Amino acid sequence: MDIKMLTVYFVIGGVIVSAATYFGSQSKSLLAAFIAFLPTISVVTLCSIYFANGTEAAVSYAKSMLILLPPWVLYVVAVIFLLPRIGLAGSLIVGIAAYLGIAFLIMRLT
């Protein structure tokens, strides 16, 4: 792994998080979500996997992203439902725990 590329990944991730946070704090939640969901990280990851291991590995990674989409949706729904009821920390803990539990179950079964 090229250490220069790790720096590029770090900067890309930081820019995305910063931009999403900025617009989210400006009550522009749809724009913040749009920025956060831009497929930049997955594009960089897919390219890295492709150049390291080829087409099969990249396709396998893309399929795995789809397989793990339901646990991620569960995480988001848990945060939406629980945030007004138990606050930020509690909703994130429950949402992440739900994600991890379902994701590990799916990974074990596949």
C-alpha cells in the first residue's frame, strides 16, 4: 500500500466530513446528506481494490456493499426514531450496535 495514497484518502474523507458538517449546521440537511452520500470514498476504494487485485475483487467489494446496505438502513432508522427519545449518544450507541449485530450476522451467514 502506497503511503501517499493513504494521505489522499485521509484528505478526501476529511473534506467530505467537513463539508457535510458545515452544511448540516447551516440547516441545509439535504445538501449535507447529498455531500455525505457522494460515492467518493467508494470510488476511491473500488479503484484501489481494482488496481491491486483486478475486476473480480472490485466486483466482490461492490456486491458486499449491497449486502451490507440493510444493516446500514437499520442504523439510520434507529437514529431517526431514537434521537428525539433518548438523545444523541444513546441513539448512536443503539444504532451502531444494531448495525454491527446485523452486519456480523450477515457476514457469518454468507
